Amino acid sequence: MALIEWNDKFSVKIGKFDDQHKKLVAMVNQMHDAMKVGKGREVLGEILQSLAQYTMTHFADEEQQMKNHGFPGYEEHKKQHNMLVLQVRETMEAHRRGEPILTQDIMEFLKQWLTDHIQDCDKKYGPFLNGKGVK
């Protein structure tokens, strides 16, 4: 069973962003699956790297749309993105230094952050951008 099951409650009603969110969910689930079979530590660095790269692309896409259309919550939303990027980078650095990292803690953090961020922060821009013709 997946750690995060995608369903319509995650949809922001913008196809590109829903697809990107689905990919982020799949990446977190991939790490969870590896963890369940005892391979979490082995794939942690690779998945964190992929996740970091993909989130940068996704965040840039979201932020560009918000900025282009004058979304009033842009600055706060960008701040949320920057905090996650910083936390992922810090975790990646700790992993590179060989520090012990509890994959379960990372999984819970990513699950909580992703579900909360999509269902709270991202849901706010959905109707706004839909009203500007972004689908």
C-alpha cells in the first residue's frame, strides 16, 4: 500500500500542476516502498536528489504562474517553497557526510509537508488561477 494515495482532494484543478503533484507523490511512495523492503538507506540519496531537482522545477512553474497573474499569496507561498528546499538540502548534506538519518522521520516529514502544502497552500491558488484562465 502506498504511503500517499492520490485522490481528487489533492487536485488544484490545473492539469500541469496536478500532474507534477502526482509525480512528487510517486517519488515519496517510491522511497516508502524501498524503505518497506529494507532498502531505504540505499536509495535515500538518489531519491532525495531527484526530489530536490523535481521540486525546483515544479516550484518554479507554480511561482511563475502566480507571479504572472498577480496571485496575492505569492510571497508567502514562495517562502513555503524555500523552506522545503532548504530542509531537503540540509538532509542531503547530512546524508553525504554520512550522518545517521532516520528514513522513517524523512518519510513522515515529506508526507506531512506534501499533503498539507497541496491541500492548504496550493488549493488557494487553484481557484484564483482558474479565474485567470489557467486550467
